[in-house]
Amino acid sequence: EADIYQTPRYLVIGTGKKITLECSQTMGHDKMYWYQQDPGMELHLIHYSYGVNSTEKGDLSSESTVSRIRTEHFPLTLESARPSHTSQYLCASRHPSAEQFFGPGTRLTVL
Amino acid sequence: AQSVTQLGSHVSVSEGALVLLRCNYSSSVPPYLFWYVQYPNQGLQLLLKYTSAATLVKGINGFEAEFKKSETSFHLTKPSAHMSDAAEYFCAVSLSGAGSYQLTFGKGTKLSVIP
């Protein structure tokens, strides 16, 4: 079944640790996105990719980085986590008919 | 450029009552419009979309929305609210032209359903 996956679902980590949030999709979509969302708030685009080896920063400045080595995989990395990075991170991919499909999200807490 | 305004950050309805969530957009070209629903600690799920076909769009879970160009609106409705409809709802807009691959989201409306 075609789907989009995110791991881990929940992560609690100490300040200064390096973390990678995983995102994979099995739909063969070229275009993928990372959003940051505080609880009950709007979504902010932080990174996007329109294909392999293509990555761009979004509207909201973020200290995270992304890579796109394979079509199905779009991981997000924080080199040194800080409490200000505490948030929910949502990954999405875009169907050719314009709608985006979202993963279940990773809720990150940095102590 | 495009933008979305959702009127009312919080809407409460009684179970069985009409649900009306408001969304107005601005877009320099004909838009694509979407409604998404988000349950606690989950990602967003597509409810319905408008991509320049029929102006009245039917979605999942009994929801529908009508595209009104003259009012630049895309309001979401459901005739009879159910307890399971309690969630956060997001309206989003995308430009319809080639090369327009991003969604702009509204700030969301939290729907509460009172038994």
C-alpha cells in the first residue's frame, strides 16, 4: 500500500545531541516537504525538494538540514538540538494532481 | 502570491448541528484549494480539493465545500456534526500554473462538538 512514513513518532532528547528524523514514501513522488508545527498552530514550511539532489529552504528559517539521495527518502537532521527546536515535524509528498499527503509526524522534545 | 484566511480559530457546534468553517483566499491566478483535517498527534488528512472542475466539491466523512470565485471563498460544510468530527481543520491554496508546487495554509480552525 502506498504511504508516507515518519520515524520516530516521539523523541525526547537532551540539548546538544545530533538527531535525524526519517521520512519515507512509497508513492514515487518527486516533490517532498518538511513542515514545523507547534501544538494547535499553523504549519510552516522549512524545507522542500523537487527531486533527487534538489533541496531548498522554506519560508521559516530553520537550523536543520535535509538531504535527498533517493526519491523515496527525505531525512531531516539537527546537528545540535536545543529546547527551541521542540515542536512537531511533519513530512509530506506531492501527488501530480496537486494535493500533498502527510506522514503522521514526529513530536520532538529537547530538554 | 497566494494567501488564506480562516475566520474563527475555534468553532463549537452541537452534535447533529450544521458545521460551517470559513475560508477566504487570495490568488493572482486561478487557485487549487484544499481542506485538511488533523486529529491530535497525527498528520494532516485530505478532506477534499477543488482543481477547477465542479464548484461544489464532495469529500470524505460527509463534508463538502463550494468554490465561489466572486467571494474568493471556499467554505467547508457538513449538514450534521458528529462527535468524531472534533479536530483541527486547515484550508490551503496552491497556484494552478506550472511550477507551482507549494501549499499555503491558513492558521487552522479547531472544531469542538458538544454532546
